[in-house]
Amino acid sequence: MRFAVFLGAMLGGVAAMAADYVPLPGGTFNSVLPADGQNAPARIAPFAMRAEPVTNAEYLAFVRTHTAWSKDQVPALFADGAYLSHWAGALSLGDAVLADQPVTEVSWFAARAYCEGEDARLPTWYEWEVAAAADAHRTDARADPAWRQSVLDWYGRPSSAPLAPVGGAANVYGLRDLNGLVWEWVDDFNALLVSADSREQNGADKARFCGAAALTLQQKENYATLMRVAMLSALKASDTTRNLGFRCVRSL
Amino acid sequence: MKRWFLCLLLLVFASGAFGGNALPGDSVYQFNAPLVDQDGHAWHWADRRGHVQIVSMFYTSCTMVCPLIVDTMKITAQAAAEKNDARLGLLLVSFDLARDTAGVLHGYALRRGLSPAQWTLARADVDDTRKIAAMLGLQYRQLPDGDFNHSSELVLLDAEGRIVARTNVIGRVDAEFVHAVRKALAEK
């Protein structure tokens, strides 16, 4: 009996430590970025996504066991000078940073390394977009003007306010904080091919991008999502910002 | 005696500075990964430290801008250095892992007259290919039909692996970029 209680406590402890991943079915999805640059839907294989963004406490635990990713050791190639700059020390958060706030000021390289340590990877844009299209009741709420407005309202909030802890309301899959807390890295941020240049329809543009054509954006009314694409495609892999975090996924 | 000792000390310090150089933090050789070249030889990304290189990414079955990227690298190298100057490396990394085997890269190099003394056509695994593009600030995306959309840019790496210049002028020589290549070769 005592053993069973002990075992239960152990298992409970393990469950509390391991991140919660939620399965998503995948399928075809009408992305704002058509797969062929014209109108082909995205095809997404089933995957599991972290229910919440990675927190400061979780990232600190990672840095403690992977000190090459501490801010005093990481090379500039992998993270810019603002990497983890809100933390008090290389291996400490300090009083101004909450353990359960999403970690921000992390680069693409750093986010990738963290996910690898969790036997996971960063989501592709399509995986992130399909997950974030859901609201509390629907898997695709994007046609609802109220949903769009709620996302836009968040963009409009001043970024100087302290970040809330993770654990906002769950969407229909059980995923939290996809909209309304932080921006999130995707693995193929450098495949979105949306830049000021690619919107120019002139000869210089055709030479700049090899292939059928630079991607055209669809669903122009869905600029809540398009703004996110524009932001992600403008980033460099070593960039960090105070509103940019990440979560991981696993293929199923 | 004292002066002699000072000279020795200087010599030790100087050789230390030149011999055991710490790699700059922003060097692309902070990253390392195995690649395979057009002759099937395995090499590592950071093996290139010590060479000035013009780098771009491409795929051999591309019929539109990619041949122009290769041509632009060729004429840029000719404008900046003597023919087949071994100090200047020309590196093309493919992102078409399904089709661009070492054999296909070899055939392409032969067909385009890309001398192995100066040109390396290479492939890495899928994950490292994405990382190499990220480091170089290049974009690519596979389309459903197997083709790619990608940025057309040349990146100049100095001997320490720092990105010292880049150009998206394709199809002709970018004089500023050529100047940067010469400067990197002179500093080497």
C-alpha cells in the first residue's frame, strides 16, 4: 500500500515535469500561404503540439543542463546580444522574471536546440497556423470577424506591459496561448518568402526568387494571420525579441 | 639577457595570436555539420575556415534563375581574382536532397565546366541544410511539384567565416561585391 502511494507520487511528479503535448489530426488546410504559391491547400501530417509555450523555468532547466546555451557562452552566430537579456544572470531568472511567463528573447537556433532536448522540433508554419486557427469551440474560426478582431486587438496592445503567465483559455484541441500572449518561432520561418521585395511585380523581383514565382498571399482579408507571416519572414535566425517565444511539436 | 627574454616572450605571444586564434562569435564555423561534395568526398562545414568563399544555395534541376546564380558566381570570381585562384572558394549547397545526389552534382559540375579546384557543389542532411540557409540568411521553400522557390543571393565569407558582403545582383557583376571579395582575399 505504502509502495503504491510512493509509486503514485513518483508518477505524479514525472507527469508534472514533462510537458503536455496534445494530438492534432492534420489533414488539408487552406493556409494564407498556398502550398504552390497559387491556391493549393497545405497537407499536414498528424502531429502533437505542446499545450503551452515554453516557460522561463523550463528554459532555465534546459540551460542548466546545456550550458553552451547560457547567455554568457552562446556565440553571436546563434543568438544576438539581447538573448535572455531579461534574466538576472546566465543561470538565474532574478526577481523581475516569473518562472511561468513564456520565455522570450530566444533565437531560432536556441528554440530549436530546446525542442531537440525534449525529443521534439519546432512546428512548421502550417502546423502552427492550423493549430492557431481554432477557438474554444471550432477547429477553424478564421472566417469569424470576432475571432480576427480578437487577434488584432492583441497586436494592438502595448508591448511594454509585462507578459502574463502561460495558461490562458484552451482552444478546442486543448492548446493555450497561441494567440494573445507571445509571437512564436516556426521551423521554416526562412521559407515563408514574403518580403518587401517579393511583393514588387517587376523584373528585379523575378531574378531575386528562383522558381515558378514568389509566393502570393491569399485570404487578404485575414490580415491578422498575414501580419504574423510578415513578422516571421522578416526575422534572422539569431534574432531575439521580448515578445517572441516558442513551443515544440512532435510528429505522430 | 633581459632583452632576449622579452623577444622570446613577444614571439610566444605573437605565435599564440596567429596560431591558436579564437573563432569569432559570429563566424558561420561556430556551426559544424557533415557534407558530401560532387566527388562523393565527406567534409565538414568548418573545414573551410581559412578560405575566402563565395557561397550560395541552388538545385540542379532548376531551369530559371539557378543557372544565372552559377554564371554570376563565375564572372564575379573572374573579376575578383586570377582564374582558378585556389584562395577563393566557390561553394554551392543544394537544398534538393531528393534529386541532387553526389553523382547528379558531379554531372552538373562537368556540364557547366565548374573546375573542382575552385568549385564545391555539396549537400547536407535535411536539418543541417535548413540551418545553413538560416545562417547565411537565405530562404527556400519546396513546392508540391518538387521544385523550389528560393532567394537568389551570393554571400561572401571571409577566412574566419564572417559574412562580410552579400549581393542579390544576379546576371552581371556587382562591382561593390567584387571589391569586397578582393578586400577579403587581401586580408587573408
